[in-house]
Amino acid sequence: MEELPVSCAVWCGKHWIYLDEVGSTNDYLKKGDFPDGTVVIAGRQTAGKGRRGKSWSGAPTGQALYLSVLFHSMKPDDMGLLPLLCGLAAARTLGDAARIKWPNDVLLHQKKVCGILCESRIQGSQVSAVCGIGINLNQPAAFFVENDLPHATSLLSVTGEERPVLTEACMLLDELEPILDQYRREGFAPFLPAYQALCATLGRQVQVIRAQQTVTAQAVSIAPDGGLVCSKDGETFVIRAGEASVRGLYGYL
Ligand code: BTN
């Protein structure tokens, strides 16, 4: 297997697979026997998966990055934190204007440029995580109008910069690998300040939709387990990504 071009990453993407077309890069990695850090990149997805059962496909080859990476030896707690760590890595590749909508959407100018779906994979006693990252790179603004995606954007539409898919993949792996190395050694605490600094949800009013009830609260900070700390009427509570959906009151945030 050839090395991924220009990547400095050592183990993340050392084993990588490029597919012209696949249903979902996440599903591809959920079956089969692959080493830690295996990366799958697809030119196109025909059944790409987003969070909450949404689909994530459709961009022509060369216009979006569809990448999944496999991490072995994960613990249950890791599954709540990996999306935040992947979001941090992706945001760092997308320039100074990139912000994170908790837990892991990356935004440029308040529109979504990157989505992340982390799934667990259990094979015998081995618990692994499949982290899927989709980044809108080179779609023109018209793509989002034609596909009725008013809250989405691409790097090209915002910055005018066209970035080849494999260049972005390498930039992403170069950010992700040291993050994962440090996370495996030291946990999430060292990343809290950096994550909070980029998290555009904090300090805003958010609508928390929970158990079919909607409450408006203030997003305050990120909990050590990756949850969103909110406050309402002097009371503080933490919501977790799987438990509640947070929609901001202003724009996409
Ligand atoms: C979201 O809804 O925001 C998550 C989108 C995740 C999309 C990526 S693209 C690569 C990987 N393969 C998939 O099927 N989904 C993820």
C-alpha cells in the first residue's frame, strides 16, 4: 500500500484505502479486519450516513471529502469524546474562521462545512470506533441552493480556495493523529481549553429538545465528559449529544 501523499501522520492513515464509490465509508470499516488507524476515503458515497438517520451523500467526486478512520481499543467513555476531538481536528484544517457547533459540526460563517459521525464497532472482545468525517470542500454556492441545503456551505464558497480532497485528507490526519496520541495518554482534559475556544455554541441561548419538551437555556461550558453544560433560572444541567438536540435561536448555531 502506498503512503498517503504529503501526510506526516505515522499510524493514522498508514494503512489507507481509496474507493471511487462506496455506500458509506463508515459501513466499509465496520466490517472486516483492519489495523488501528486504518483510513478509508471515497470519491463518492451512495448511502452516506449522517447523524440522526440523515443521509450524507451527493457531492460529485472531487468536491467533498468522505473519510472514515478506525480506532481500536476504545472504552465506552471514548465514544462521547471522539466526535469532539474529530471536530477539533477538522476545524483546525479549515482555517481561523472555523468554529464548532457542539458537539461536532464545524461551521464557517455560521454554516455547516463538516459533519462527523462516530460509531462503535464490536468484534469479539475488541471495541473500536469508526469516526466518519465529511467535509464540503469544492462545491460552488449553487450546489447548496440546488440541493436545498440553506444551512450548509463549502470551503470554496466561503474562502474562494479550492482544496484537493487528498490534500484535505492529509491535513486532517496530521491534526488527528497527535490529538489521538495525546488523548490516549492523558484523556480529554488537555483539549478542553482549545475546544471551548472554538465552540460557537457557548455563551448563546440554545433550545434543548428533550423528552419532547423544549426549554431555552444558556450554554455555559463543556463538561469533562464532553457534555454541554447549560444553565436556566440559576440551575445548571448537562446535556449529552445522544440525549438531546440543541438548536440555537440565531441562524444555524
Ligand atoms: C452529520 O450528520 O453531521 C454527520 C455526517 C457524517 C458524514 C461522514 S462522510 C464519511 C462518513 N461516512 C458516512 O457514511 N458518514 C460519515
